[in-house]
Amino acid sequence: MSNPTAPTAMADDRPGPGRVVRVNGPLVEIEGLDQVAVLDVVEVGHNSLAAEVVSVRQGLLTAQVYEYTGGLRVGDPALGQGHPLSARFGPDLLGGIFDGLLRPLTGQPLWLSAGALRQTGTRRQWPFAPAVSTGTVVAPGNLLGMVPTPSGVDHRVLVPPGTAGPVDWVAGDGEVDDDEPIASIGGSPVAISEQWPVRAPRPVRARLELSAPLLTGQRVVDLLFPIAKGATAAVPGGFGTGKTVLLQQLVKWCEADVVVFVGCGERGNELADALADLSKLDDPRTGRSLLERTVVIANTSNMPVMAREASIHTGMTVAEFYRDMGYDTVLLADSTSRWAEALREFSSRSGELPAEEGYPAGLASALAAFYERAGRVTTLGGEEGSVTAIGAVSPPGGDMAEPVTAHTERFVRCLWSLDRDLAYARHYPAVTWRRSFSRDAQSVGAWHASEGRPAWARDRARAVALLAEADRLAPMVELVGLASLPGRERVTLLAGRLLREAVLQQSAQSVNDGHCTPAKQEALLELVLALYDRFLALVDQGHPASAVEEIDTSGVVRIRDEVGPDDAAGVERRRDEMLAALENWK
Amino acid sequence: MTPTADHAPNVPLEYRGAREAAGPLLVVGGVEGIGFDALATVRLASGEVRRGLVLEVHRDLAVIQVLEGTAGIDPDTVSVAFDAHPLQIPVGEGWLGRVWNGMGEPLDGGPPMLGATTRAVAGSPLNPTGRAVPIDPILTGISVIDALTTLVRGQKLPVFSSAGLPHFELAAQIAVQANIAGEQFKVVVVAMGLTHADAATMRDALEPRAAAGELALFLDTADDPVVQRILAPRVALTVAEYLGFDLGHHVLVVLADMTSYCEAVREVSAARGEVPGRRAYPGYLYSDLASLYERCGRIRGRAGSVTQVPVLTMPANDITHPLPDLTGYITEGQIVLSPEMHGSGLYPPVDVLASLSRLMRKGVGEGLTRSDHPGIASQLVAALSHARQVRDLAELIGAGALTETDQRYLSFADAFNSVLVSQGTGESRSLEDTLDRAWQVVSELPRSELTMLSAADVTAHYRGDETKADDRPADEPPERADVPATWVAPDTGGQERRG
């Protein structure tokens, strides 16, 4: 079928537009278009659909189109845009909802037919306050001025990478337009918004070591599998394991200045729900809607597949953009599996040799390159900023050996595996301690010690050991019966249950328990560990384990929901009451 | 296929002869100006006319998937004409009350659908910012669904079944009974790959609602060409979207059987020589399913809604098979049917513990259904989960060795099946009736076990005899009150009671 023929006379005679010679879903082949590089954007057809060149072979361009290609014909024109896939990054990002190419979705048509989505023509005015004066010599990353926003995350206008020299002129205090120059540096105009090719990582001065944790308010994460600012995490979980709820909790409660949420091939209703929730929630720092310091990139599962592929990179670039301003940013992508499927779909259509399960052989390097864009850095301007990347993974049939899960595990610093059995037993968040890890636990422990919580690392180690020991004992109980176990081991089983129910379980719906400060987290863990020690002592003193098991521990399980999210003292009072009651027990 | 109004200005280009005919695919050479996904009209030498869609255009070649298949097509004598646009159909209320095939042609002897307004069957993605959060319930009149996996307007809630179970009966019952008090309600049923016997049963069951002009049935039987099966849900959803979002009706779409649909997708993919993914389904099956399942919801500032109940039979009853798995990743919950319950003669055989309606939390309670609904639903599920553990324990040690409380859990489970779940295929229960039955079932348990219900609700509705079997003194706290009843593994409670 592929019988390469000479380009038609029409394409030979005229410069300018090339012509489409093949259309197969999002894959389009074009010939007669010169001076186009791989990854450049071309517009195809009479609706000017955006496409990206993925290969150039003997004058034949292969491109992936970001829209539905129905009606596109052989012979339709194709125009090179002369630049790679780029987006405009400006102060309108915060609080906005965008598609995978960072085109705003608000104020657009209800039905997104091909070619319907356009950069809106309306421009906004922003208040600008200069930070430099004429004549100052500036370098990339230097602060030029501020655009204050109500979200508390001010937009810092920086000298773009590649621009340096003396400031020829700079705008004064006042309103400016998005794209209007606010300064001229060494002859180059600079606006408050910046164009950047989304597949290229933004440059930094240096990468820094990871130390401080990104607190998430979720106990199983912060206590057992902590993530450092600038690190990476993956959340694999089959459907129905509570993946989306966990990610939404992270969006709501993680301690970042800016959160970028990429809804990549997920449900439309769920996104509507998340948006409604975010706009209702108050940011504890400003008292305003949490949505105002969130950037949402929405490419639901029925939106064009190739824009889904781009959305991950677009989101990462938004996070880097705010990192460069010196903020701690978090990128949450739900779900990277759908992104990998977009890669697979395109590689299959372009006839690439498939590797595992039809995925392209480049899957592993594509995943690695994505997660490597995270990090804690010194920016070009000398500020400190970070991008923490968290990707959900949707393993088909819960199969953790499938390629996306298997590759992702190797590249991330934290793995929070969701377990169907835990979810089925209504143990939420269903993060299993058996298949999760954090490679930052040690550095986070050091950070806690420097924050006045020296016991954190020791308590964490005890908790991990207790869970493992309880898991080891559970199958023995099934074999020989609880009564045959020695007293200390029966107490270990009891303490394991308390640890799971009083500490690791957390209710996303609860006002008191939805998030939890480090102090309350530690108090809860210490409550369980103190009881464990006391129970062991009681058994050692000769009390029968069955009597210890009858002690009413319902107050231990309920306390997390009874006191406020930061009420460590309330938890400690409960601990003291429990221990006092056990002082003169029997 | 019904002609569309905008054909006239685009005189279709006609070509004689094809290069290749194989399976559902026809390759036509020497073509020019043909659009991807355009509609093709294939004329056989005998005068027979078939329809097709352009799958790929490559220089002067067009690859067409022929909806009726290529059987009987001689590449030398066939002629093919192309439309300028992807397939469009007329939309409007004229579809209701009628029976159509998968391409939208009448099967009931009536006239073809005509109308001035047309829509592309491929649909367009809905701008996510235009969506409203689904919150209001739809009542199906089926107790176990209304009480425990409530369907919400704008939701997609599939039925996962396996071969031999009465999923078509259940689908038909939902289609016939579903309603919203006091509002317009329309139903679109797409039957895909059904046997003639199943199709006839389905048609008969739906007759009353169709006769009332509230239901459109698209019928594609197992011997129809596979490509038609790929088109059928798209035609039906295009009809439903117009009824829901343009005319403001609440529309329920029942899609059965999605397994047949996916097999059709696989067959066409194989015919095109595509790289196979899991179980040889194409790698884009997720996106393809999403392009159907996401065509539902509510729109801000508009009256209507489109709700979907897809039915799929899990091959070998395997929930990790790609079809239920990919579906589960897109839909908002699932209703799982159990061969064991069917074996014991229960209808509908809904496995409550495996089923879930993700949107139910927003769709029930005060002002929506009844204020006691969320509590009683959680209590039923929790108690049922515990009852299942008790049942396992009883098999080991004998029912006689159980505590009094656990024995009451067993009678609770029996009452749950006989009072709440069991229902006739033609029986529609009001919500009041359903919730009253739920309380009757819960009243089999001692009052002290009802930890998930508010004291006020218990006082208002509980009908149990508390003193009869509650063997504990009143002042002693209930057994295991601190352990959520749903905690299963690793549980030491059962072992303890054994000793």
C-alpha cells in the first residue's frame, strides 16, 4: 500500500504549504514541506489543526495531530510554524483550567470539535511593579518585576533564559497587557508572559540534594513513606482502590506553593467534582479558594489522544516555570498509564516495532525523562525552588509486572502502592506497606530531628518493624489458631491492628481527620507504640494475653477523628489517660 | 442508513473497482480528495448498496471498513462513492417509540428517520469546564440497586456479568422501570451482538415503554456484520445526547453487550493488521471505550442529563480481563452479578460487596432520597461483610458454636436476600418500600450492632426485638465495637471466638 511516488507537480512548483499524503487517525504524513525540524509544529488542513512532526524521512514528514482528523484529505495543505510545540506561560495560569496544549478551556465552546479550541483573543491587564531600573545589567533568572495576585503566589517576572545585558528601559508601576513588552534587555523585548517549548526542560543553575519533606497531611505517606521536596513518587493502583481520592487529598493538603494537576485521560465527571471541591476549599494560608494556586490541565479520556500525550510535558513545564520563580511546586499526573497508552497508540500507527505489550521500545526512557525533570534546584536567578512529581499508574488487571508499572518503579524515589484487599476491607488510604517504599526516609528523618522531633526516625523504624512482624504472624494464626501463640506475639498482633486502624487509616471525608499535621501524626504513632510497650510489659508480668486483648481500645482508634487536625495535645491526653488506667490494671 | 439533509450540496465522488476486499475492509485506488472517517457508499454489481467508513487515506488509496462486511463483493465490479463529511444522522424525538438496526435503519416497517437537524455520530468531547457534578438519583424500582448502588443522573454505571446470568433481563428491567418522579424520562437501548432469542426477549420486555413513545431500541444481532456493531452505540449516543442536552430530557442509555462491541473492535483491528495489545485487543481500546462512556453527564445551565448503564459479560467471569478492567477505569462504579447467587435462585443476583456506585454519596440523603438512606446503606454493606465472615466461620465450626450475635448476623444475611434483594423481573418497588425493607432486614440485628446509624434513625425505624437474643448485659459495651465490621484480613477476632 505504501508506494512512494514522486511529489506532485503542484508541490514542486510552489514554495509554501506542503500537502497531506496520508491520514490514519491522528497520524498524518506530509510531503513538500521544507525547513521543518523534528518536533516542530505544523498546521494541517483547512481547519488548521495543530500537529507535531515526529520524523522526517527523505522529505516525508510524519506528524501527530492533536485533534480529531475526520474529514482531513490527501492533498490538504500543511503549514510549518517554524517552532516546536510551545505554550505561553503567564499570570493567567493560576486558577485556570487548560487542555493538554495549555489552551484555556474556560470561555471556550461547550463541545470541543476539531479546530474549535483557540487561544482566546481577549487579553487581560495585570498590575506590574518593576524591580529594576534602566541601566541595570541583568542575567537570565534575575527579577524584573512583580505581578501581585490574590492567591498569595505572586507572579515574578524573570529575565528569560538566553537574554542578558543592560536594561534599556522598563515599564513603570501600572497595568500591563499579557504580551506587551514591559522591558527591553540588550535590545530584546521581554513581556510578563513567556513562550517556552514544553518538551524542553527549563535550565537551572544547579541541582540540590533533597532534604525537607513535602508534607502531605496523609499519615501513611508522611510517617511511613515520606517524599522529599523535589523527589518523585508513583501511585500504582487498580480501579476501585481509591487512587483518585488519594491524589485529590494530595492536591488539597500537600504543602506546596503551586500545585499543577494533570487530568490525563481520566473521567470527566470526576474532574468536574474535583474542580467543584477545590473551589469550595479554603487555602489555609490566604483564606481564599484553593483553586487560585492550582493549575488544572484537563485532558479527559475522550479528548484527543495526542493532546493527552503532550499534557504531561505541558504540566511539567508549568511546574518548572513556577519553580524558577523560587516556589515549591508539585505536579500530579493522573494517570501516566493513559499517557503511555497514547505513546503506544501512535507508535503502533506509525508502524514502529513494538516492545513489551505493544508499547514502544522508548517507553522506559520516556518515563525516565519525565521523572528526571523533577528536582530541587538553585534557579538561574539564585533562588531555591523545587518540582515534586507524583504520577498515578493504572496497571491493567492490577498486574504490577506490566511495563508502565515495572519501569516507573525503577525511576521514582517513592512508591505508594494501593492494594485491592485493603480497599475491599475499607482500609483507606489503601497504601500497602508491603509493596511501597521511600528512598528519602533517612534524609526526612534528619530533617525531623532538626525540627525538634528526634524520635521520628526511631518511631518510624518501630512502626515498619511492627507491621512486618504482624504480617508474619497473621498466617500462623490461620494455621495454628490465636490461642497457640505466645503472649508477646499475640500483643504484637493487637498492636499491629491498632497501628493500622488508629494511625494508617485516615478518612478523606472527615473534617478532623482529612489531613493531619506532623505533630498530631507523631502523637498518634507514639500513642500506639506506648500502648504496645505497656501491653508487652503486662504480658511479661504474667497477665494472660487474652485479658490484654479485652482491654477497650476503641478510644485509641477514635481519637484521630475526635480532635482537630493539629491537636497533638489532645492525642497526648488520651495516651496519658489510657496509660494511667492501665497503671493499676487488675 | 438514512440519508442526511446536507448530502445534496456535496455531490459524492464515485469510483469503479477496488484493489482489494478482505474481511470488513475494502481498498479503493485512484481516489482523490477523500476525507478520513468519511462515509462511503458501496454499490455491488447486483445493485445492493452498503455503507462504509474511511479508515485511512494514503495518496491515491482509501481503506474503507464496510459496515455490512465484504461478503459477495467482487472488487472488479464494485463502485464506491464518498461523502465529504464523516457520518452524520438526523436527530430528534422521531427516534423514540421505534426499533432500528445498528446503523439507524428502521426494523419495524416504519419510515426512515428524517430531520433537518443532523449530528456527526463520532460526537465531540464535552468541554470539562462545562460539566456539572452529577447529584440527583434515578430510581430503577429494583431494591438492591436503589438502596445500595444508587444510580445518579449523568453517571455511567456498568453491570458486570458472566455467561448464563440474567443480565439482559436486568438491563431490560432497568430500561423499563427507570424514572425520575415528575420529570420527562427517555430511554435509549442499544442491543449489540444479541442472539435472535435474546433480541426477541429484549424487544418484548421493552414494548410497553416503547409503545409509550419513551424508548428507542437499536437492535444489532449476533449475525449482523461486526462493523455495524461498532457504529451502533455511536448512533444511539448521538440520539441520546440530543435528547438530553438539546431537548432537556433525562435520558438513560443501556448498552448491552459491550463484550460483543469490544470483540468487533478487535476483529476490525486484526483485519487492519494492527499491533495487538492485551489479549489481542488493540492498544487504543481504552480511548475507544472512553469515546463512548464519556458521552454522558450533565451540563451546567442545562436541564437534561445522559446516564449510561453498559452491560458486559466478563469472559470466564474474570474481572481482571481487559474488558471489565478498562471499563472499570472509566466508569463510576460497577454492579457485579454473581453466579453463586444466581445458582441459588435469587433474582437479581447482585453481589453487593463487589458492587459500588462511586457517585452515590452525592446522590442520596435528605432532599434527594431519604435522610436515613446513606446510613442504612453503609450499615447494610458493613453487616453483610461481617455476615460473610461469620458464614465462613460457621462452615468450619458449625453454626451451633457461634455466639448469639453472630447467629443473628446469619439470619440477617438470609433476610437480606429474601426481603430486600429478591424481586420479580416485572416488579417495580417504590423507594419507600425499598428502604422499609432495608430497615426490616437490619432489624434482624441487635440494636447495639447498628453502629453506623444515627440514634434518631434507629429510634424512628428500628423494629427489632432487642431483648430476645441479645445475650449481653445492657451496660457492657458491644462486642468488637472498636473494630470496623468490614475489616477482614488479617483478622484475629474469629479465631478468638473459636477458642
